[in-house]
Amino acid sequence: MSRKLEEFKPIGDEKLRMYTCGPSIYQLPHLGNYRTFLFEDVLQRYLEYLGYNVERVLNLTDVEDKAIAEAEKEGTPLRKMTERNAKMFLRELKLLRAKPPDYLPRSSTSIEQAVHLIEELLKMGYAYWHEGNVYYDPLKFKGFGKLYRLDMTRWPKARRRFHKDTYPGNRWNLGDFILWHGFKQGDKVYWDTKLGKGRPAWNIQDPAMATQHLGFKADIACGGIDNIIRHHDYIIAVVEAVSGEEFARYWLHGAHLYVDGKKMSKSIGNIIYPKDLIDRGCNWQSIRFFSRQQSLW
């Protein structure tokens, strides 16, 4: 948060709580994704080497717009598709010798906590209903965008709402972001909750999974460097609005993996999977070794 090199000081003495953003399992993770997970694994191992008792969450996003669209495209039930990808992800993590996390929650297993957080945000005035959905108003949260250093003078005066879970490209959505997708006729994926029928948006899922298992304060929060745009500031805005306290004391992000001078990205189409390298004669230990080099920013 300070953009400075600091001596690490944990919150307490008993456990060091570490939150790590996991993959969206609408597709299999590629090497760029695994680079981030491996840097987090090295970080955990080093902290344990120093004598800390690390309690770690690695979340899986299994209910979002992209996953629902991919399942429909495949003609496969959403749960069957995400379960298949989750099994492959965990298998490959093991082959890469990454330690299993203490908690491996999924969006679909944290619905109740997501609803609870939304209820609190509605009560406190940070969130509001509009045409069956719930949105978060960032202007209500003092210091919004502080991790990214967002220039709030650019914020539009007229209210704008962003309805999708995620938007492509490295840009900010200058407006209110969605927390709850209200049920619409024809929806196949929804839950019947205290908020009514619907499903939690991606922006509330990570806060729900983090707070359900670690509480409202973490020593360290991690993810890929692209999470600094929108995603992690959204987590901060949700969690800190409810708790009134700082969520994470330290933020660490894995850098992009580049292919021919361009970051590895599904949108660019230059992705490489671990299996591609295995088929070329590499082994899992070599992939681990080379993936983790210079990956911490």
C-alpha cells in the first residue's frame, strides 16, 4: 500500500493470515496464472521457514458470467464443467509441488456470506437496489482506489452502473459496480436467499470467501499484477466498508509472464498450458523452477 520496501510485521503472534486470489475455473489456468500461484507458494514456504504459522486461503471462482457462458457454449452443466477444471487445477498444482492451502473455498460455497456482506452494505448505505440488482457506490467509500492510486477527479458526475462481473482490458469502470445479479426469467444459475432469487457478482465473491475463513483482517493479500486494476480495490472497498478496519497490511502481486514481448493472455491468444511444455519434453520441476524466477513485484 505504501509503495515502499518495509519490514514485515504481522498482526498477531499465533497465526499469519494470508489471502491469495485463485483462478476462475471456467477454463484451465495457463502458465501465466501458475506463475502467480507458484510465487505465492514460495512466499508461504519462506514465511514458514522464518517460523510463522501460515493460515492460507486460495479461492476458486466457479460462478460468474464467463463460467455460465462457457458452460452454455459447451452444452455442459456449470457444476460439471467447473468441477472438471478444479480437479485438473489441483492435480497440476500438486505436480508443480505447491503446498495445498488450508482453505479452498469456491464462490458457490460462500453464497450465505456474500448475502450477509451485501445486507450489511445496504444497511450502511454503500450499496443500493436498482431494477432487481444490487450495486456498490464507490463515492460512498472514503479512499476508494487507494491501492491502485486511482485519480478520483476523473470520476463522472453522472451516475453510471456496470452490470457485468468483469470487463475486458486494463481499464477502470468509472461507476457503480454490481454486487448481486437479481433473478431474471430464463436464468439457470441462481440461489433463493434473504435477498431473493439471484446470484452474487464476482465483486462480492472474493470478499465473501476471504472473510468467511480469515475474518476481516489479513496479514498479506496476494494475486496477479492485473488484480491491482479494479479487483483488489473492490475487495478493499467491500471488506473495509463493513468492518471499518484495514483489510490487509501488505499486498504482493505476481508479475506478468511474457511471450515474444507480450503478456500471456487469453484475450491475446498467446497462452501456453503446462501440458504444452510437458508434451515438448519438459518436466514439472523445471516448469516450477523457471516460472517462479523474478515473479514478485
